[in-house]
Amino acid sequence: MFDARKSALAVLFSAFLATCLSAAAQSAARTPVCAGTPADQVQVVETMRTMYAAAATDDLAKFHTVAAPDFYAFDGGTRYDGDALMNTLKAVHASGKVYVWSLTQPHVESDCHLAWITYINRGSVEDKSGKQDLTWLESAVLEKHAGAWRIRFFHSTRVP
């Protein structure tokens, strides 16, 4: 009977030790090789604001300063590759619509090469029928290239 308890304790201890080692390995795997800085967080937010400034003025050259070469977006239920989002906005502006965007409550997580941001975009759209206040929940993934943050992926969901 004593040997059976010893065997059971040994099995329990082994399982406990394996669980602890597995948790430690997972934690180490999540620890970034290099940490992002507060300056990175500010730069990520400013990168997104630059995207909106470019979008508001149909400035494709400015957009290219913050968009990665493999940029794509999900917006309004559609996938946009490359410049397609900006070209769509240009057509919407040509139809007489004016959008205002305001990035609020940003939350940024980053290491030294990759960042993601979530935020609430409070703004409006105005046309000849009037102005409508709108809110979007948005997120983006950015990658650092030569010291500058570039948007690789952007997602926007309008709040009903």
C-alpha cells in the first residue's frame, strides 16, 4: 500500500512539474525578444493619424509614407488591397461626401518590430442631405521598417 501511494505521489509530482515547465516555456515564448518603447506607442498613433490625414485629402503619396507595400484592409465588409481603399475614398469624396475621423482611446502593444493598435474612431460623414455622427471600432497591425512604423493591416467596423 505504501508503494502505491509513493507511485501515485510520484505521478502527481511529475504531472505538476510538467505543467509548471510547460507554463514557463509558454511564458518565455510570449516574452518579446526586444520590447517596444513609449516612443513607439506615440509613433504608432501618429502613423494612424497620418493615414487619416492622407485619406481626408486624397493624398496617395502621404498614404504611401505610412502604408507597407503589402497593405490591406477590411472595411465595410470589403477587403481592399494596396491603394484600393484610398481610391474608393477618393471616389466617395468626388460624390460630395466629406468624412471626419478622430482616433480616440488608443491602446498600443508593441515589440521593437511589430505593433498592434485598437481604438475608437469618432467622426462624421456629411453630404448635401446633412451631417451624420458616426463611430467605428478599429484596429491595425504595423511593422517597423528602417525606424518608421508602416501599416500592414487595417480593420474598421462601424458601430450601429
